[in-house]
Amino acid sequence: QVQLVESGGGLVQPGGSLTLSCAASGSIARINAMGWYRQAPGEQRELVATVFTGGVRKYAEAVEGRFTISRDSGANTVYLQMNSLKPEDTGVYFCNFKQLTPPVTDYWGQGTQVTVSS
């Protein structure tokens, strides 16, 4: 089992920045990918950014160039640096760790609210 705890959400003005953190504990040796999803009110959860254990990063088109995902392997922590925030970035942000080998497993954090508003 893997436990994930997010932090760093809050209220920020358009154009501002926030950094989200996701601290992992438990059995993470078989984790292959770590990422962030978000869910706006009334919308489906969508992928924001992913980093694979080999170092490859992928971003949603809507955040490319503004958000940066990174990880501190020693601290078992994944970060999402969010710059030039827009109102449409508002939502609950969830940390996700994936085990891509059988049994394929998704682990989720509890979510942290990000609100971009003036």
C-alpha cells in the first residue's frame, strides 16, 4: 500500500504561482509513474502532469510551459510548480502514483483545493 498526502493548495490571483507537494509513504518500490490530476466542479478528473521513474515528463496541453512536475526521490515527494495561473486552473488537485506492472494499481491522495480568482 502507498499513502499520499498533498499540501500547498490555496487561493491565488490570476498570474500568480503555487507549488503543490505530495509526500508518499509505504511500499513505493514498484511505482512507475507519479502525477497530478485535477477536477473542476461538474467536470471529470483530468491529467495535468506525469513524471515516470525514468525521468520522462508529460504535460496536458493546457498547462504546458506554465507547470513543472518534479520529484525528490530521497524524500519520496512529488511537486507541481504552477506559474502564470489562470481562473480555469481552479479545481481540486489530486496526487496519483501508478504501479503499471500487474496488478496495475492507482493510489490517490485526498486532494487539495486550488482557487485562482481576483
